[in-house]
Amino acid sequence: MHNCRIGTYSPEGSSKCLICPRGTYSNKEGSPICDKCLAGYSSFPGREECYKCPQGTYSPNIGSLCLDCPPGTTSDIGDTSCHKCPAGRYVDKGICRICDNGKYASPDGIQCLSCPAGAYTTNSINCSDCPSGHYSGIASAKCYQCACGYFSALKSEKCTICPAGTSSGYESSKCTKCKAGTFSKRGYCTCYKCDKGHYSTSGSKECTKCPKNTYGDEKGLAHCKKCPDGTVSPPGSKKCHKP
């Protein structure tokens, strides 16, 4: 038997020293064989000891090499198998990382995906729809409320302005038609009463002057009042007078 150095061996009947292959080691001189590394460990050729497989790799059997974990999985140092990341995390260079707000981990754990417009997430697991009266853009961590004068349906990416003749408050899912005697312009938060001498029907975008020989002596009229007998008035009058 040759007096082979550490990290090598000489089988019985051999006339030379051989380097211990990967996955094995020899920690004493004159070894006839190399010992196999335990599962979870491996070695470089010609070494006297084994090392733990680094994070993101694994060694399933004795004498195995450290193998890269399949995509979407990882491992801790010295593991014999790989595992998936917890929900809401993905694998990046062997490390489980949490997705940024507004994004969620793909089912295969390989990447983060953006929530679509009209949805949001803060848990990196799944996206939730924005409720009506709210909106969001792509990869949003929250939904934003619609301003008054606007509205939105469920899962909206933007708020829509209310048309003239309607109004809405904050976080509205629809616009409300103005009552008779009131009016609004496009994007109004509330409907306003018609001035004296004017009137309006339901859903009006402006008020109309009271016709000739009628009058409006108060705000918010749905109909103008007829002048009493023996009196007259021009259009838009607040009262009648004798001719």
C-alpha cells in the first residue's frame, strides 16, 4: 500500500495514488478507499472533508453532488431536498423573497406578477378587486376613492365623471339624477336649486326661465306659478304686476 496523502487513496493492488472523486473524501494518509459524504454534503475532488451544500442546492444521497434546486424551489444549507417558498414569496438566487406591494407570487414560485388595474394586494398572495366607488392602476397596493362628481363600478381602473344633470358624493358607485327644481353641470358633487324666476324638470343641466305670465317667487321650483287674473309678467319673473 502506498503512503498516499490526505485526499487521495490507493485501492488494494494499485501501484499509484488516486484523487478522491467529488462526493467523497479521505482524511488520513494511506487510505485504501475514499469515504462517501453524507446526504446534504458533498466535496470537491481530492479533499479531506465534506462541505454542506449551500442554500439553493441539495444532496439527496450519500456520495451525491450538490444539485441546483428545480425552478420555484429552494433549500437551506445542508438540505437533502428542496421545498417551495411560503405563500406570497418567490425564489431569487436561492432565497425566498416577498413580492413588493401590488404584486403577488406566481403559483410556480418563479416570479412576482402585477395585480391588474382595478385590483390590489398587500399580502403578496393574491389580488383583491377594488370595490365600487374606488379604482386602482396596475400593481397597486391599495384602491383609491373616487372624488365627488365621479363614480366607478367594481374592479375599475379609473373613475368616470358624472354627466350634467346628475351628481355624486365621494366613493359613489353611480350618479344620481337631479330632482326637479335643481340642476348640475358635468362633474358636480351636488345639485343646486334653481334661482327665483326659474324652474327645472328632473335631470336638468340648467334651469329654464319661467314663461311669460308666470312667476317663481322661491328657489327650487319644479313648476312656475300662474299670474293671478289681471296681472302679467315677462319671462323669468319673480312676481307678477298689473299691466
